[in-house]
Amino acid sequence: MTNQNLYTALRAAFPADLDSTAIETGDSPVALHYTWRDLERGAAMLANLLGSLALPPASRIAVHVDKSVEGLMLYLAVLRAGHVFLPLNVAYQHSEMAYFIGNAEPAVVVCGSRNFGWISKLAFTSGTQHVYTLDDDRSGTLLARAAHHSDEHTPAHREADDLAAIVYTSGTTGRSKGAMLTHGNLSSNARVLKTYWGWRSPGTGKAAERAGGGDVLIHALPTFHVHGLFVASHAALLGGSRTLWFNRFDPRAIVARLPEATVFMGVPTMYVRLLAEAGLKRQACQGMRLFISGSAPLLAETFRQWQERTGHTILERYGMSETLMLTSNPYSPESARRAGTVGLALPGVGVRVHDPKGRPLPAGEIGGVEVKGPNVFKGYWRMPEKTADEFTTDLWFKTGDLGTLDDDGYLTIVGRNKDLIISGGYNVYPAEVEGYVNEMPGVAESAVVGVPHPDFGEAVVAVVVPKAGATVDGATIVASLKAKIAHFKVPKIVFVDSDLPRNAMGKVQKARLRELHKTVFVG
Ligand code: MCA
Ligand code: AMP
């Protein structure tokens, strides 16, 4: 049987000239050039380090680090070694990390050195045996230890159905659920996207010649989520393409490098911020082939402004952590990309719209979006009931998104039947934030909603009701929350009110709160 380890497929796509540049850093003090051989060797040494620990197969390797090329090598090493990569947003604080470590029971935890004290304590208490550090300046114990290992490594044999990664995605009621993604899920989706988006390997096509050998990707997304870790990185690796790598998203720095690139992927907030740059002009984008947006709805206004300013039409696509990419606007012709839609089902992916009773809806009607395909995950980590709940009896996955298909098969996402806020491409689950707000002194109850925001698309706000006789202050609650949870989840404003609007059943009417506060950030 051929080895289905995703690393094997990625490695096979490396260009023949292993000494050519794979990744050039865009925001380090001095530009660093990583060759394909560097990636291969770095990942081998890290894989050998993992091998030396004699971990059981499919051990979870939890990674809570600032973005760096070495972090990407660690991902490749985990694949190679046949373990399971568990990326965690570096913004997560103690209570969030306590849950992830307790739930996933990782054999190895890698964190930034500034967080080693509290994270190692959490990890060791939970039974993790190995904690290493990795910083974004190529320092830390992980690399120091890996340096003692061989730079040759044979990838572990893996079947398509074997686990490659667990990506936590928050639950609507309880805590986060770990979406289990297999080598087959990741490689099938990567291959489909490579073809669908016309990825150019070195040496083919006019744009490739201009770029001096194939596509050049600007990678400025975080690498702890599907978009940056899988969609963007796999595309570049499988395309054998050069990457201009940014550890942080700095719109000005990115505009300055556009003339050297051919592809950019970002969340809508990134497009909004790039549009605010005076340097974003047609000329800067002349060599660009493709701008891709996803993770959150792209406003038709942003789509049009981008066309006017750059002459390019953004290609919007749609996906989920559980399913990877599902739909995409067409690559060609550019005029077939429709604002406000997320495009057509990708090859091999089934997309249908059903009513709440599970009956198919005709084109133009709004219902629950359900999907099927080799990209759909294996289930939630250690949550078989939750997994079963999210699939229909004929085994289609219920996305929780509300959408409508038109006669041409274009999908438009019109809302969600899950209580979820997407802020700047990050998912925030109101129930989780309400849990933390309700623990604050003097708070009787709270409701967290998303309202329109010019930069983040949606922003988190909370309405808090004080306990009888208590006084609470919104700013104090915000400050206390920032000490506890990732800042992107913290309400930008906390309103204090005497009660929450409820319906006859006693349920909080969040739609009314959204309506009441909908202009707080936009005029
Ligand atoms: C930062 N802040 C945020 C956000 N990002 N608040 C709300 N929503 C956010 N997204 C907070 C910071 O903590 C800080 O607060 C304050 O806002 C100002 O930060 P700023 O410097 O402006 O932010 P930044 O560091 O520049 O980040 C903005 C960003 C980032 C680059 C747009 O949010 C980002 O990288 N978003 C992409 C997320 C992503 O990759 N999503 C893909 C998920 P304070 O001062 O209090 O600290 S994968 C997915 O969704 C599916 C599968 C898919 O389809 O792709
Ligand atoms: P995540 O849990 O981070 O995987 O986020 C997945 C969710 O992001 C989806 O269920 C959608 O609600 C949303 N999403 C992703 N891409 C788009 C898009 N292009 N337009 C609208 N919503 C999107």
C-alpha cells in the first residue's frame, strides 16, 4: 500500500532544485531564505526528536507558539512522525489552555518561552511528559534538542483515514470540540484547491515567468487555524511555490511586497485594512494572479472597492474547520466571481440546502447547508454523541450555516443557525464568553452578541445585568476579562442594563439586542 502520509505528498511536490528558496521572511530584522532542503532537513530533525521520545503512535503534539517558519517545520515534522498536530491560538490564556490540555491529553506541548512557566505546570499536572519552547526568533529548547538529531527521516506509514490534526472549534453550548482531520481529508482538499485555483508550479505560465518561477504566495495568516495552516501552506507546498512569509499581518509591509507576489489569501478584515493603504494601487498588483478571501463574509462593498482600486476580483471561498474548503467562486473567468456568494461546490464535494425537517429545498430558498466529501472530518475528539448529532441519517454533515443555492449552483451564506460571532475571521461563541462574564462580581446575567464593525466585520459586545443592589462597570468587566481569556473574545463594549429582553418562553431575544446596538460601531 502506498504511504498516505500527507508529508509524502507534499515532499513529492518540492521542486527538483532543493537549494532554491521555498520561504523568504518578510518581517524579520534581516530577510531569511529557507530553501526546500532547509524545510526537509529541519522537519527531519524535529521528526527524529519526536521519534526519540518513543511516544505511542498518533500522540497529540499541542503547539501554542508565535508564528514562525520553524513552527511550520514542526507541523511537517509531526506529520512525518505520524503523530497528530494540535495547533492552539497563541492568544489563549490559562483557563482556555487548561481545557485544551486536559481534553486532548497531549504527549508533547510546545509553547513560547514567555509562557513556559504556566503552560508547563498545566501540562505536567495533566500528565504530559515533554514540554519544549519555541520562539519566533529561532530560539527555544525544541530547536536546541532537535539539533542533536539526524537530518534524514523516513515518513511514518499512514493510511488516508489516520488522524493528522485536531483543530479545536468552539461548541455552541459547552466547551470547544476537537475536529479530527485525517491525512486523507487534508491531502484531498489540498489537491482539489491546487487544481481549482490554477496553482502554478515553477516554470509554467506567463505569470510564473514574471515571478521568476511559479506562484509566489504572501502568507500573512496565523498558522493555528485551517486558513493559514492548511489552505495557504498546503497550496504553496503542493505547488512547489515560493512563499513570502509574514509572522504578523502588517498591511503596509504587505502592499510593499505585492509586486513580487502572485497570490494572496486573507480574511475580510485584512482586505479592509489593505484598502486603507494609500500604496494599494493597480500598479502594485500587476503581477498578482489571485486574491482569495474566506473565513468570514466578504462585504459586497469591499469586493467592489477592491476591483476599483486594484483591477482584480477577489475570489471568495467558504469552509469550516470540520470540513476544510467546501465551495469556491470560479477561478476562470474572473467575471464569474459573484460578490456576496461563496461560489460553487468544489469538485468531489456535495453541497445541499435542506429545511429543518431534512427535506431538500429548491433553488432560491434558505435552509441549512449540508455537505459531504472526502474533506469532511472523522468526528469530534472523544465526543461520539456530538459527532452523531451533527450528521444527518444519510451521513451529510450539518454545517450550522444557513444558505441558499441559486439556479447556477452558487451558494450564498445568509446567516447561521448556530450562535456564533465571527470577528476578524476568529470565531467567538457567545455562550463561552457569557460564562466568564457571569462569574464576574456583581453580575446577575449577561448576553453576548455580535454587531457590525467596520474593521472586524462583526464585533463582540455584551449586555450585563447587575445583581440586586450591586453596581457593575463595563470597563472593569472588560479589563477583568482581558486577564482571563483571549482578547479577541473580549467584548469591545459592555453595556449595563436592568434586564434582558426575553420572549414568552423566557429565552433572551438576542436579535433585539443586535438591533438595539447595531450602530454602535458604524454610523
Ligand atoms: C485582534 N483583536 C481582535 C481580533 N484580532 N479583536 C476582535 N477580533 C479579531 N479578529 C484584538 C487584539 O487582541 C487587540 O486587543 C486589538 O484587537 C487590536 O489588535 P490589532 O493589532 O488590530 O489586531 P491584529 O493583531 O492586527 O489582528 C487582526 C487580524 C487578526 C490580523 C485581522 O485578527 C487575524 O489574523 N485574523 C485572521 C484569523 C484567521 O486566520 N481565521 C481563520 C480561521 P488588545 O489590545 O486588547 O490586545 S479558519 C476558518 O475560519 C475557516 C476554516 C475558513 O473558512 O478559513
Ligand atoms: P471555523 O469554525 O473557524 O472553521 O469557521 C467556520 C465558519 O466560518 C463557517 O461555518 C461559516 O460560518 C464561516 N465562514 C467561513 N468562510 C466563510 C465565507 N466565505 N462567508 C461566510 N462565512 C464563512
